[in-house]
Amino acid sequence: MPKDGYLRSKAFAITMSLPIGYPAPEEYQGYVGAYVQQAQTEDLIEGLTASYVFIMGMLQGLSEEQLLHRYAEGKWSIKEVMVHLMDAERIFAYRALRFARQDKTELPGFDENSFAVSSKADAREINSILAEYTAVRTATIELFKSFTGEDLTQTGTASGLTLSVRALGFVTLGHEVHHLKIIRERYLAQSQEPAH
């Protein structure tokens, strides 16, 4: 099972890089503002790293039954949530890259429910999902660390919304925090209730 050693080993490099602070309100619009607000970190890189470490610790102790649990009909399993988080993170990072390179092409949205069905996440081993999550998060962190201050303020349009590169980083983190809250409250809390 993948460990968080790589990201922990980068802690010195992270602290030596300039912090990526909160985007200004004019750097994002629409529903993504709720994700930006949920990020709640002084520095994007530290927030992404801390969230990674938390998720790895939480998921490594879960049984297959817990990982496949759905709290209601039509809802995703924890495995599907994790693959959704990776799909979204890749898309947000791709948007950030395009905007940072000053590409003004308007980018389309994506159908998260269609993606979830096509992912076949429930058939995958959790070790495979966590190894992929490690690779995706590492790539995201290195991408955002590579951006200059000027890059971070570049803007573009995706899903009909205009936002900055920096805002996309905070959307990535806030989106993950949003789903983590749901996992804790609606999946793990239910699975830990005593039988009657």
C-alpha cells in the first residue's frame, strides 16, 4: 500500500517555497466559491499535503465492506468518491495549466455522474486507487509549486465561469474537503453505529 513518505519527504521544499495564499473574491465566481471557502488554509501546498495525509490514514483502515458502502440508493461508494476526486483534480489541474499558459480557449465542463459510472471504481483494489491518488496529488503539488506569482493570477473560463489559476488550486482542495465531510458524516458514522 502506498505511503505518504514522498509527500512528507518534500516538507522542507514546501516550507521553502513561497506560500500560495487565498484567492481574492474577484478571482472566482459562482458555485466554486463554496469550495474555495471550504479550503480553509493559509497555504495551498500545505493544505493539499495535509489533506492527502489525512485521506491516506483514513482509508487504509477501512474494510472492503465499508469502501463499497452507499448511504442511500443512487449514491456513490467511497471507492467511487475517491476516483471522482482524482478525476476532478486532474481536470482542475489541466484547467490551471491552460490558464497559466495564457490559453484563453473556453473549456467545457464534465458530467461527474457519467464519469463515476464509467470508472468501474468498485471493481478496483483500494491499493490501486491509493497509488493513483498519490501520483495525482504529487503531480498537482509540483504543478502549483512551478507557477510564478504572475501565473497564479492568470484567468480563464471553464464550465461558463471565470476564475484564476490560484482559485483552481483552492477549488481542488475545497472540493476534496467537501467530500471528506460527507464520507465522515454519511458513510463512516453510519458504519460505526452499534447494531440493534
